[in-house]
Amino acid sequence: MSFVNDIRHDIDSIKARDPAAKSALEIVLTYSGVHAVIMHRLAHALYVRKLTVPARVVSQVSRFLTGIEIHPGAKIGRGLLIDHGGGVVIGETAEVGDYCLLYQGCTLGGTGKDQGKRHPTLGNGVMVGCGAKVLGPFKVGDGAKIAANAVVLSEVPAGATAVGVPAKVVRMNGAQTSSVRKPAAEEVDQIHIPDPVEQELCRCKARIKRLEREIEELKRNAEK
């Protein structure tokens, strides 16, 4: 019953959070992310019982049908929403908390062939944007947001927003660490976010102009 209850909870959660979802029936029949999670729960149940070959077979069938690859060893919480989902990869020792949101093309992967824990752990309510790569055995805190195409290689605090390659924290709990204005749609906004590389270039330009002014001042004083 726990398996069925988890699936029902996933469907109810997605219906409440996805404005495109019109009914539970539509979700069950057409959402590849839901299909992938259901098949993963079956594969994981086999995996923890040491039935690794059947577990991998189920996960590969799921990958073929949905385009989403979740290793049967990964631990998935309740209410996971994989939006569209094509190209999503979740590694063997990855852990995903409750009510997380993963967009298409994102990866929860490792950085090598180390043994033991080698994939990330996502807290509750984490959002990972399109094409983002979260690589390594570290924690992404509750409510954190990873921007589209970011490459995260180290821990992200709870409530933070990480942007860039490699990713840097640009907001904490909704408060920006830069001068860029706060967007109206904070929850899943992936457009009005500061670019840390651009910010650094702006700082360098400002410093160069200041140094040029100081040099010109020194030249004028020397000519007097």
C-alpha cells in the first residue's frame, strides 16, 4: 500500500503545482516524469532486495520509454516533479528530497569513478533548472534553486540561488547578493538572474577606469 500511496501522493502534488495539469488522469497517461518515477519506485524496491539485474532491466526499460535515466539505487522522495524530463539523469547514490522540481536535461551525477557516495543529495523543495549539472557528493540545501545550465561542483546552502559555470551563489533566501533588481516571479524565475561573470567584468572595467583617471592625474601633476 505504501507504493500505491506514494504514487497517489506524487500525482496529487503534481496536479497542485503544475498549472498545465488538468486532471489526475491526464497526469497518469501523459506525464513521462510520472512514468519514470513509478518505474523507479519498482526498480528501487528490487534493488534494495539485492535483485540488481531485474532492477537495472526495469530502469533501462523506463529510460527507453521516457528518456529519463534514474539508477535504481537512487533515493527519491515524495512529490518529485520532473517537468518534460527528456535527458534527465540521476546517479546511483543520488538522493532527492520531497517536492523537488527537475527540468529537462539536468544531471545529478558524479565527478569520477570513486567508490561509495559520489552523487549529490538534494534537500526538500530544491529546483534544478534546464540543462544544469550537479556533480559530486555534496548537499544542496532545502529550497535551493539551481539556474538553467549551471554547473554545481560544491555545496549550495539552503534557500540559495546558484548561477554560472562553475556555479556561484547569487541570492540567499530570496535576497540578492548583487545589485540586480529582484524579479517578480521568484519561485521558478530563470531569466532575471545576475550573471556572476558579467558582474566580475563590470568590476574590472570600473577599476580600470579608476586607475586610468589616477594615472592621468599623476601625469598632469608631473607636468606642472
